Amino acid sequence: MYFRQFYLGCLAHASYLIGSGSEAAVVDPQRDIDIYLEDASAHGFTIKHVIETHCHADFISGHHELAARTGARIYFGAQAAAKFEFVPVHEGDEIVMPNVILRFLEAPGHTPESISVLIFDRESSNAAPWGVLTGDTLFIGDVGRPDLLGSRLPATELAGMLYDSLHNKLLSLPDETKVFPAHGAGSMCGRNISNETSSTIGEQRRFNYALQPISRDAFIKMMTTDLPEAPSYFSRDAQINLEGPVLIDEFPDPIAFLPEAVQKMQRGGHLILDTRPSSQYGAGHILGSLNIGLAGQFASWAGSLVKPDVPLLVVTEDADRVREARTRLARVGLEKVTGFLRDGVLAWHEAGLPLATIEQISVEELRQRIEEKSVDVVIDVRRPPEWTSGHIEDAIHMPLNHLAESALSLNRDSKVAVICAGGYRSSIASSLLEQLGFRNISNVVGGMTAWNVSCSGGL
């Protein structure tokens, strides 16, 4: 048996390739599929099976890409409402490969069609499953959220299904069974997911808060209370996955545009998406551009903040990163990348076109300005649990995903300092505020992490 986990950090997404003999199965693939094709080819496998543990909402799946490139069959839980041809699997159905059996468990809860996949190594003398791919039903340290379907099915009903799937099926497996979920820390499909990307049933039985002895009613209440808000693009991506995504090969290549053309296209409705680090963006950028750095959770924040029908022009550090940006945008369903600024911001400057700046300040500078009352407002754009765990006195809380609406209540002439945990989200926020007409903005480098170190005497 050949088994490999692929982990995509920017989306906290895990996918898997399982091979035996000359064939392989891929489970929960990302949209750009070359990694699976290359790995399968290197080990002499043909990908014949593409398994979706459920309809994903947080990314566009590669199931259509793999089926188109390899002729593989797509497998979904029988309750899936997919609009394309797939193999509907039920409890106990199997895929049999030379030395591996993949057996399906129906495990509704995160979604109605959720399944888990038991892996049996036929070369082992142990008749118990070697491992289980749990999708979004069971994470390491957490379980899947039951509220991401919106009004299609009540969260309370799904939470009850989740309880049954966990306690009647997954927790009935032997303690030594390895657990491989579809997501890790940072995914919004759970709320307390561990940094670990694998575990065992025994470890989860002991340490996962959601698996401790509790009544079904108490579990339902726990799973439907104080849930973080789901990103706005989740429902859109889920629909795309059910309908069948457009193949990436059908996208037109991004065009390199000269600065004057970019300026004209921006005035005509294109959004300039600047993917450079915050320090470079702050030093000089096109006024009105949106800064989401490729180095962070680029795709998820782009999916949350960019409307899918808005055409995009990308600014990167170098032309080689344009394709990376387009691929990562496609992973969350943003496909309208028209082109990019040829030769970057330097070309814009050399063309004599104006550049805007956003001041980058340290936490020490921020503290001094607060003491001198030379800053009017400190905006903290972190998520509610981060804010609750500790914040700067007199700061105001405006989570990044709602900043564009919340900031309308502020005076645009205010001297504003923006802070997050480390400086990544605050740079995004600074660019959003600039779009709204704020012109006296300071981005706090290092964020609350540096602030707390400074307060403890570490700086």
C-alpha cells in the first residue's frame, strides 16, 4: 500500500493519494491537480478513483480536473446533490485494489452526504482498518461545524446527525486506527482544530473536547452555540463544486499590461489586487488597490473580500508569481484574472504615474502616539475570539470581514492606526480603508503579538 498526505497550508487543506498495484485513488483533491498526477506517475499508478468526503465549501475541488485528465470515476456520498455523473456510495460499499480496500461509512453531520473512508491494508495480518479518512466529520482536536449549509438544513438537525456519526461509527473503531482529516488549524470548517494533521482514534477519544462523554442534546447545543461566522464565499464554492467547476486549462492566460492600460482599466472597473508583502505595498502602491499578500492566507481572504464578478489585475513582486496568484485565486472560485501590471510597480513609477503610501509603524511608535494622543483611533481587525482574549485599551473592534461596512461610521480625516495579530490582516484592512477615502492610515507592524511581547518587557 502506498499512502501520502498532501497539505496545502494556505487553505489548511489535506488531501490524499492511496495506491496499490497499478491504480490509485485521490481523496478530497485541490483544484490544481498536477501534484497528484506527478506523484502517481512516479510510482507507476493510474488514478482511477476520485473520492469526495463531502461537498466542500471552503475551496473548489479538483474532482472534475482529475476526471477529465485521467478518466477516473468520481465518488460522493449517496445523498449528494451533484449535478454531474458520479458514483453514489452507501454504507459498506467498497473500492477494492490489489492490496488495499477502501470501505465507505456514511457519516452525516457536517453535511448530509458526508462520508468517511476506512483503509484496510490487505497485506497486514490485522483485520482492523489501518486508518480512516474522516473528511470534515472528525478533525484533530475538533469536529466539523454543522452550520455551513445555511437554511438548507437546520444546524441543530445536522448536529444530531454528527453526534450519531461520531459515537455510533467513528468511536466504535479500534484505538490504534489512524485518523486523517480534510483540514488542519486555520480552517473555518471547525473552531478548535489542532496544528497536527493526523492522529489516532484513541488519542481523539481521550483529548478531543467534542468526543468527551456528553448527552446528544448537550452536544447539539455545544455545536450550535458561539460559532464563528462562515466566510462569505463558502456558499458560492459549495454550489460550484456541486455543479462542476470549469477546467483550469480553459482559463485564458493573463495578459501583461503597460501602466497606462492598467490605469485605464482600473477606472473602467477592474480591481487592482496587489499581492506583495505589506512592507513593499506600504512603500508605494497604486491608489485604490487591495493588498492581500501571497505569503499569508491569500486565497481565503481574497475569497472573502473580492466579489467573483469583479475583473482583476494582479500586481506581484515578479512576473513568475502571476500564475501562482491566479491558481490560488481559482482555488476559491475567483476566475476573472484579466492580466497583470507588466514589470510591476517600478514600471508604474517610471511611467510618471502617482504612487500612494501607507505608513508602517512599530508597536513602540503606536504606544508613544497613544500616550501623546496623536492617534485618533486604533482599529483592531482580528476575529472576535482574538479580541476577547486581549486588546489595546480604547481600541475599537472592527473584524476585517466587515470592515468595509463598519468603517463608514468613522471620520475619514481621522488619524487611524490598524492592528491585527501580526500585520498581515492589518495591511489588508489599511488598503480597504484607503479605498473608502481614509488618507491618514498607519499599519502596525508585528501586531498584537509584538504589542504583547513589548508589554511583557521582551522588547
